[in-house]
Amino acid sequence: MIHYKELGLVNSKELFQNAVKGGYAIPAFNFNNLEQMQAIISACVETKSPVILQVSKGARKYANQTLLQYLAKGAVEYAKELGCAIPIVLHLDHGDSLETVKSCIESGFSSVMFDGSHFPYEENVRLTKEVVEYAHKYDVTVEGELGVLAGIEDDVVAEHSSYTRPEEVEDFVKRTGVDSLAISIGTSHGAFKFKVQPGELPPPLKFDILEECEKRIPGFPIVLHGASSVPQDIVADINKYGGKMEGTAGVSEDQLRRAAGSAVCKINIDSDGRLAMTAAIRKVFIEKPGEFDPRNYLGPARDKLKELYKHKIINVLGSANRV
């Protein structure tokens, strides 16, 4: 077993306390490969933002958990090399079992999420509590979830959403001992979050649910999953260069900024990054059909991702200059 402190990582406890007090949210960016990690770390260093590197079950399978461990350690050293030792959390996104959680903690994760939202309430409480009891032995922070988000992203699939019931949050937090809580207020996984007609705006988030949750667990760190905005200019570029993505819609950045000013202290963004990289790669392939060097299309993809994430940090999450 390797403890996360040996890799130079931190858990999320202090970061969340500071975010709740400061009225901003920590970026939680998913990564699967070297280019994504480079873009995330360079964006956060240049904006002086703390960051949560998220790894899904699918990412662990794709990239190999041993390699991910060393990428995380490399991220810490890379940040120093770039000139700012930003706080970095390595987080398991949507853990589905105690066995998966144990495996991640043993390989250096500093934070884990157990997603028991699809279980009956009492089963979710029981399983989440088991994860918390194990993780806290190693000073690893735990995120739980109440409510179900619709959509598809990696191994997370749900046809229908169910909003978080505010009357359950206080009991859940007290009985499980979680360090943060993901809630469902209208966000959704994937790039096709909502069914909208051309020119229509996506439905607004349920801020009444968020505000009621805040009243019941004042000051407690709240998390938003499925919070990509699906920028329509990037989608247009994908389609311009041979893609076929019609009817995409995401969460308004104005609403995310409003949420970040509340007790929401962690906002997950994955699909936006996938879209940005895809747009950049497609552009190279159409404009330079003879290109075959991966560096010459993954490099522009990395640059596009970095640009997007700097925008999110500065203009949406408010986490710039918090280091």
C-alpha cells in the first residue's frame, strides 16, 4: 500500500472548508491520459487554483491504475516545475463498491466517492457508512450521493433522474459520516443532458432544493455532478469538421456560478473537456488529412482543453488565485 501523502497529494477537507467560506467551487476534472493531465495541471497552475483530479472506474480500466498512480505523482511534480505547488486531490469518481474503494486507497487516492444513490435509502446509508469507516482510517475523505442524475457517462447510466429529498440529507450525513454530499438538482451526465428544441434554453437548476439542503446541513460541503455546459461553439466546430452531434445541451454557466457561491464547493466537469479535445482533433484531421503524428493532433487538443479549463476556473468556478 502507498499512502497519498507519499505522492504529495492532499485530501479535500481543508479545500472544501476554504471554498465554502470563500464562495467558490473547486474544479473536479476527469482525466484518462497524459494530455488531459498536462492541460489540467497547467491551467490550474497558471490560474493558481487548487484542483481535484477525478478518476472513474472506466478510466482505471482504460489507463491502468498503476500508471494513474504515477501520473498523479507526476502531476504534483509537474505543478512544482511550472512554478506553483497547487493542492492536488486524487479522487475516485462514482465508486460502486467497498472493494473498488479499498483498491484506490491502497494505490494512493486521497478522496473517494461511493455512489449508492441507486440503492434504497437505508442500503445507501449502510454501504456508505462502511466506506467512510474504512477510508477514514487512512485520512481519506469520502463523498456520498443522494438523488439520481440521468444521462450516460463512462459506467454511469441512468434513464431517469430523481431529485434529492432535502428531508433526508441531515440524517444521511449524520449517520454515514461523509465529508461531502453530491445532490441532484437538475444536472445530468453526458453531452445530451436535456431534450431541447433549437433556440430553447435548458431547464434551470432547482435552487430551491439546494437552498433547503443548505438550511438542513449549514456549512456542509455540497457537490454537483454532471455540470458540463456543453458549449455550443465547440459543438459547432465538431460538426463543422465532420462530427454529428445534434440536440446537445448542458447546464448554463451563469447557474453554475450562482451555485459555486453557495455551499457547493466541488463541481464536476468532464463532457466539456471531451468535446473540446474532439473538436481540436477533428480540425487537424480535416485540415491536414495527411497528418499521422499523434503529437500534432493531441498537442492542439491539449491546448484547447487547457484554454477551456482556465475559462471555467476564472469565470465559472471562481477558484482562481485561491492557492
